[in-house]
Amino acid sequence: MKYEVILIGGGPVGMMLAGELALAGVKVCVIERLKETTPYSRALTVHPRTLEILDMRGVKSQLISQGRLLSRGHFAGLEAPLDFTVLDSSSNHTLFLPQSETEKVLEEWALSLGAEVWREVEALSVHQDEDGVDVKIAGPHGETTLRSAYVVGTDGARSLVRKHANISFEGTDATFTAILGMPFYLIWLL
Ligand SMILES: Cc1cc2nc3c(=O)[nH]c(=O)nc-3n(C[C@H](O)[C@H](O)[C@H](O)COP(=O)(O)OP(=O)(O)OC[C@H]3O[C@@H](n4cnc5c(N)ncnc54)[C@H](O)[C@@H]3O)c2cc1C
């Protein structure tokens, strides 16, 4: 097997895990259907504990140079305002940075450690047997099947991997639909 682990999905979770596995010497490949990082960011806030971990991996300073540190804010839109300065941490702040920028830095980091990222490639199915996993993929050169010892579903909320592994979605359906926009003054802040 060329890869020990295939990660399906190259969002922030896939790129971070790819870097962690590569750092541990694991042969890892990320399958991502998008040609490049989406410019449409959902997340804008990187929280203190995440920053601590990114600091341990040496990528925090690069992220900070592109964003803005904030000492107060919210968590997940909850009403209670939070003061991060009380934290006993060198990351006692959040970082205001669009998710697209965070993803690019994490991808560069994973690549620098030897992870491979296959873009414009979509996973179509996942089938596990006693010795490993077959992943059927489709890309610019047609369809083929990759085999690895492990597959990780880092493919987001509508995860194909979760469905093919017969893992149920324990939760509730969305209760509202929203459109996220960035006011001009926030763009100016960056
Ligand atoms: C409005 C909004 C605001 C948010 N704000 C914040 C915030 O401020 N801070 C914060 O920490 N979090 C925030 N979040 C949550 C954050 O965006 C998610 O936790 C994060 O995107 C999850 O990352 P992920 O890598 O698991 O999945 P995703 O970001 O969904 O990435 C999954 C990737 O898998 C790829 N993929 C999917 N299926 C396949 C397939 N079959 N083959 C190949 N590739 C595939 C997709 O193209 C995508 O690139 C917010 C979410 C929303 C909706």
C-alpha cells in the first residue's frame, strides 16, 4: 500500500490531521474535491486552545501575521461575552482570520512535512474488509481505486465516509438557514 492512511476531505480538520500524521512518520494522502481552497469562509475566529496547539506546531505566528488578535469575544454565538485575558496562557486571545486563510497555512504545513494532497479528486465510495479499505475516487484522469490500511472521514457535515461506514448522524436537523457576509469594516481591520 502506498499510503497507510487516506483522509477524505481537505478542510481544516483534514489538513491538520494530515500534518499530525506526517509528523509521526505516517504515509498519508488527502483527497479533496475542490481545485483550491474555497474563498467562502465560514469560521472567522480561531480560539485560544486551538492557537496553543498551533503554536506547539510552529504555525501560530504565520497565522497571526495575517489576522488580528482579539482579547474579548463570544463562543459559538452564545450571548455570554468572554474575556480571554484571564486565561493562564500565552494564547489568551482569539485570532480573527477567515477560515480560507487558516486552511491554506495548514495545507502548506502538511505538505512541508511530506503529506500528499490530491485536489480535484472526489471520493465516491469507501469499502472496508479485514485487511484495509478501498476508496473509489474520480478525478481529472477518470476513476480508480486506492487502498490503504485506514481511512478517516474528514469530509464535513454531510460526510460520505460516515454514511458508507453506516455511522448514524446523532443530532438534530438544522433549524435555520443563514447567509454569512463580511462587513466592509471587518475587511479593513484585516
Ligand atoms: C456560519 C459558520 C460560522 C462558523 N464560525 C466558526 C468560528 O468562528 N470558529 C470555528 O472554530 N468554527 C466555526 N465554524 C465551524 C467550522 O467552520 C467547522 O467546524 C469546520 O469547517 C469543520 O472543518 P472540517 O474540515 O471538519 O469540514 P469542512 O470544512 O466541511 O471540510 C470538508 C472538506 O471535505 C471535502 N469533501 C467533502 N466530501 C468529499 C468527497 N466525497 N471527496 C473529496 N472531498 C470531499 C470538502 O470539499 C471540504 O473541503 C463555523 C461554521 C459555520 C457554518
